[in-house]
Amino acid sequence: MFNALSLRGYLLLLALALISCDSSPDSGEEETAIEAPPGWALVWNDEFNGSSIDAAKWNHEVNASGGGNNELQYYTQRKKNSFVENGNLVIEAHRERFMDVEGTRDYTSARMTTRGRGDWKYGRFEIRARLPKGQGIWPAIWMMPTASEYGGWAASGEIDIMEIIGSKPDLLHGTLHFGGSYPNNQSSGSSHQLSSGSLSSEFHTYAIEWKEGEIRWYIDDFLYSRKTEWNSANAAYPAPFDKEFFMILNVAVGGNWPGSPDASTVFPQRMEVDYVRVYEAISN
């Protein structure tokens, strides 16, 4: 029979045993430490290690507006179009007849943003992803201004971290949009041609490093573009790239640039994202 003293001792031993089990490296619950690049400190990330998309970090845009580029998809928040699988975020485009409040489209996909959940002025933005391919497929990882304080697109800026057209899956593009509001907008961009393979056959790491008066583009830590000149019609340099921006991940179908899918385009097409990481500078 337990007395009060022995009962307390038993409970203490039980608690110690549970703590020991929880802290064991075999428990499978420990997160691997993320090593920041020299000069940077991690401030926001999503490793997609859970079972579903984290609503505290991501919004879904739901529309059939065509993105201003005559795109053909209906963006949805259905699990069919965006989900977490095997530690990756998957954005999947389908050829299907879909109807909702904005009309009917023959394709569906997803467009996810961090607006109001992750908004930053300057930093290193790093994304490891494998991209879709095919005629008329247009994946992008990019940034837009949170408040558009300098006016409508593109007076308040746009930063394209990465985009390709699926008919050329070995050619990477990084671009800035700025200047006046459409149609008085301007752009400045650079491209990088892979020496072998494609951006759809394996994962690559895409990054920009954005500081006052300078934005640099990388693929797998190779610097392929650097921009220091831009303008805004409604404010002095370094506007418009001196305000907070949020991140966007999407797979568009069709549009002015890639053209429409054709008989050669295979569906579904998916963009797989291993992680998204944001760092702030701790040194020059």
C-alpha cells in the first residue's frame, strides 16, 4: 500500500521517465537546426513538415481574373490544388472544367501569399523548389508591395525572384518591375541558362538578397544578376523598393507570355517547394 510519501516519489520518478523519453534523440520530434548564410539571421520560415498548409503563414487567393496577363486558370483553395506531401508544399495545376462565382475556367491551380502573415523590407529570401514544365505552364516565386504606397502597378514595384515558362524549363528569369502605373511601367531583368538538366528534373535553390539600393539574384548560391538602378514615378530613389513586400507562390496556366497549353502539355503539373526561408542582414 502506498503512503503519501511513496506516492509522491512514484509520481516524481514517472515524470522524470517521461521527460527522458521526450528528450531522447530517437523520439523523432527534434527539428534539424537551420544554418543561416554568413551575415544573415533567420526570421521566418516554413519547412512544410506538417500534414497541412499553415494558415498562420499562408493565404490563398481565389479568383479567375487571369492575373492581368490573360491567364486561363481559376485559382482555388481546394486541397486538390495545394497541399503538403512528404515534407513539400505542392501547388498543382489541373486541366478540368471548374465553375465558381467569377465564372468558368478549363484549368485550376493555386496562388498562395504571405500578405499580412509575412511582410518584409529587405532581407534574403530563399526557396528550394522543383518546377513544373510544359507548353503554357508558368510557375513563379515573386513579391508584391504590401501597401502600394507609390501607386498602382508597377509604380509601387514588383520583385520576381524566379519564373520560367514551361516550354523552356532550363531557362531561369529574375526581374524587377517599376516606374509608373501601367502602361507607363518599366522592367529590368536577367536570365540564366542551365548548362545541363532542367529546373523541373530536380530541386534547385532560388534566392534574392535585397538591401537598400541593391537586389541580387542567385540559383544554388550562384550570383547571376545584380540590379542597382530603378525608379518610381511618385517618389525618389530607392523607391519603390524601400517598403514592405510579401511573397507569392503560384503556377499559372496560359497567359500572354507562355501562351496556351496545347496537345503536348501533360496535366497535372506541380511545383514542389521544400522550404521557404527569410533572413535579415546582421552585417554589411
